[in-house]
Amino acid sequence: MQVLEKDVLSVCSVGKSERGESVNHDSTGTTSFFKTTFNTVNTLAGFLILAGDNLHKLLPNLETNIHGIQIGGPRSFIILVALIVLPVIWINKMTTLSYISATGVLAYMVILGSVLWSGLFDGVGFRQNGVLINWSGLPTACSLYTMCYHAHSVFPTLYTSSRNHGQFHLVLLISFLFSTVTYASMAIIGYLMFGSEVQSQITLSLPTNSYSSKVALFTALINPIAKYPLLLKPIVDTIETHFQSYCERKFYRLLLRTILLGISITIAVALPYFGYLMSLIGAFFSATASILLPCICYLKISQAYRKIGFELAAIAFIMPMGLVILLFGTYISMLQIINSL
């Protein structure tokens, strides 16, 4: 299991480890790198939109217009959050980034607890009922849920930087179980509290006159700070490997991270539609990186396709499901973004 796991990570890896181990890139690896880069930059843009929307929810009265320039609106808050994140993404030490990323897990638990508290004790309640499944919205829902498992590009970096490689498969198992339970819990709670009226971010549906809602909104601002640096690191490491002569100087390393942040800001300001953007990323990128490619890599390395069994049957079910999400989810997400524009 551990040998197979290491082979899969080697095939799918991007960049180099903290110890300076270079990773060879063939044509497939190069394509995966560009796709991973585009996926990550768009995901980080989504984090900026999330934080900007929550900050605007907390401070709506700061919005004003000066000589035709809107100050204090969601787009201005996106830029403000990006400036706060900038010093954090300049950090390069993997140990420090791991601790920063861990605060994101704690922040999510605080948000989940705050939302639950708002429903139980702040008068929101869990009284919504109606259609349990909206079939027309199922492709978007599947795309958004797939988005929750988009961080595969970080796995090789985490693996090569870990002290005990033998425990990595256990870390993955715990992480996926934790994510599945918490994301599903938030979806159920949001439906029971607000039904079909829930907004793209449940924190935006909470009343702002309660302390639990304020805690949830403020804690949501931690997400970009916690997740930005770690998600960006595989891309930065790969680029630095190809341009070693330039990136040996600290100025160019910082400039590279700043440029990538600037690209995310541009996307977030141009397409400030959190739900639709996350749906597109989930359908087009996450379905590929989290469902299709891992199955293909596993089939190639383990040669499970040569014998009929449980593994082959499971993969035969998973891959068509991923393909359906990829095609229908991408089509519907693109239509939603175009209509919004």
C-alpha cells in the first residue's frame, strides 16, 4: 500500500520538496502543472471573494463612491483581504505553512459551531421544509461538493515534506473522513435553517444582530490566510525549479508570489460570483484532479484493469460519475456565469 501510494504521488507530483528534491516533468506533467496552476489560482480567487463578501456583510455602511470609483464595496474588500494575505504567502518554510493551514481547520469548526448555535439559540431555527432534492440544481450541487476535494495538488508537497511517510495514508484517510462529515453537516444544517433561500455562503444568510453570526463572519476571514500559502506552494516550487538562476534571489521569489496573488485578485474582481466560480472549478478542475486522474493513475500503476474484482468495479462506477459531473457541471456553471455577466 505504501509503495503504491508513493508511486501514485510521484506520477501526480508537481514541483519539489522542501529538501530541494527536484521532480522530473514530461509532457503529461507539464500539462498537469498548467491545469493545476489554473485550478489553484481560481480557487484562491474564490477565497478572496468569500472573505470580501463576508467583510462587506459586516461593514455594509462603509460603501461609498468617490469620483465614480466605488470604495468599500465587495471588490474593494477583496483587494483589502489580498493585501492582508500578501505577507503570509511570502513565507516559504513548510513547517510554518502547516501550522498556518491548521488554523483553517479550527476556523471551520468555529464557523460550524457558530452556525449551529445561531439555529439553536438565536431564533433562526430549523423549520424549513419543502423539496428535499431540486433536480435542476443537482449538477451545481455535485460540482460544489466535488470542489470540497480539490486539494490533490498539495499532496505531493505534503508527502515529501513529512517526517514519517508511512503515516501519510492514515493522514489522508482521516482528512477525507473529516471533510466529508463536516461538509455534509454544514449542507444539512444550511438546508434546515434557510431551505432554498440559503445564499452561496451560509454566513451571508445569518442575521448580523447576533454574536454567533458575527463570530462566523469574522472567522470566515481566516480562510484565505490559512489556505492561500499552502495551496500556492506546489506551483511556486515548480516555477522556481525551472527558473532556479533567478529564483535564488529573494526578490524574485517574493515577486513571483505577488504576481500569482495579483492574478487571483483580477479573477476575483472580474468574476465576483462565489457560488458559480466554485461550481465551475469543482466541475471542470476538481472532477478531473480528484476523481478521473487518480483513478487513471491507480489503474496504470496497479494494473487493476487486468483482473475483474471489487477495485475495478468501484473504479468503473466512479469514473463515469466524474465524467458526468465534468460535462454537465461545467456546462451549467458556464451558463450561470455568462448570464450573471
